[in-house]
Amino acid sequence: MDEVFRALADPTRRAILDALFLEDGQSLGALETRFEMSRFGVMKHLGILEDARLVTTRRRGREKLHFLNPVPIRLVHDRWTSKYAEPWVAALSDLKTELERTVEKVFEIYIRTTPERLWQAVTDSEIRSVYNFGNRIESDFTEGSSYTQTNPKANAPLGDGVNLVVDPPRKLVQSMHARWSDEVEAEGTTRITWDIEQVGDSCRLVVTHDELREGANEELYGGWPMILSGLKTYLETGEKLTTPGSLMYT
């Protein structure tokens, strides 16, 4: 959290985040044109934001694209429940509005665990229900197999799809057709990719939710920061993180 606060202390870095609010997935060259400073200066600020996990990157061809990662902001919000959390809530609300303009959402988090244990938490229905709003996932997790997302308090399945790539404990790619409301069901099929990489005694988890239409209903992806925050809490402490979303069916 100290790195997050230090990163946000500089007005230029806040401006870079504002630029990514407006248009996610920008290259260094695109960001450089927005600021009256050298390319090296922009690179230095981006490096600090990456170290704080506020920005994550992805290669697309020869370009390195930069994406806003709201997960650390969510973690700060979950930790600080006093009046100091209020500005972050407002920031998250603005963030959701701006992120609607993109068709790919990227979420990154570091969890002190092993790849095997993290894979189990992603694919085990009982564990999944602890951090995913009580929702379960039923599948044999073989490549090409189907899965169904359910909740014991819901009258019908909340979603379904196909396991496109199953490479334990490193990568899981799934199509998803959400069905928990008429609005999200109308959005059709999207795709979710779980990438797990061991880094020292921790795991870097990157969840990419893509194949979203521009202006897609934020219910499809807005819960990821809470889900990943809950996953981190469970694996590192064994406790359940109570969030507003976890009360969805109570």
C-alpha cells in the first residue's frame, strides 16, 4: 500500500492514470504525446506505476500497451474502512464510467501462495464460493469441456461457457455467457483468461476479460476487483472477505 500512495503522490502519475481512464491500453508513444516531457520521463513514471501495480502491461505485436489496474485501489478501499476510504469510493465510481469505453479489461494482483494452490482456488467449486459472492463453478476442467456457474440462493444458473485452454497450474481460458440478469445475458459471450506466474514466494495473477463489446454492461466485469481481493484474502489468511457484492443473494 505504501507503494500505491507514493505512486499517487505525484501529479504527473495521476495524470497518466487519468489518461488511461479515458483510453485504456495505450502505448508509450501515445502517452508521450500527452505530456510535455521526454520519453524517458514518461517511462520513469510508468515504471513507478507498474511497481505499484496500478498499471499493468501487455505485448501486442511489437507494441507494449499499458492498462489501468484498479485492483490495488480496491485493496486500499478494503483495508481502510474509516473516512479516508470515501475519496477512493468516489474514484472507483469515476473509474467504472471511464473503463466502459474499452473492450478489454486487465486485472493484476500478487498473492503469497503457490501456483498449485492458486489453481485449486480457481477451479475448486467449494473454494470458489468463498471469494466469488457464494457462486460455484461446476466442471471437470478438461480442454473443450463445458462449465456452469451456480449459486444455491439463485433459482437458475448464473452463467455457462467452455474451457478453451486448460494448462494447470499456469493458464485457464474460458468463454463465458453471463445469465444473472437480462441485461448481461443480452451481452452474449465474452472470454476470461487466468494467467498464473510464480514470482519468488508469490504468484502474479493476471485476469483478462475481453471480447466485450464497446460500452458493455459493467456488471460483466465490475466485480473483478472484489473477487480478486477476496481471493487474495482467503489464500493468505484463510478468512472470508465480506464485501457489498458478497451480500448479493442474502
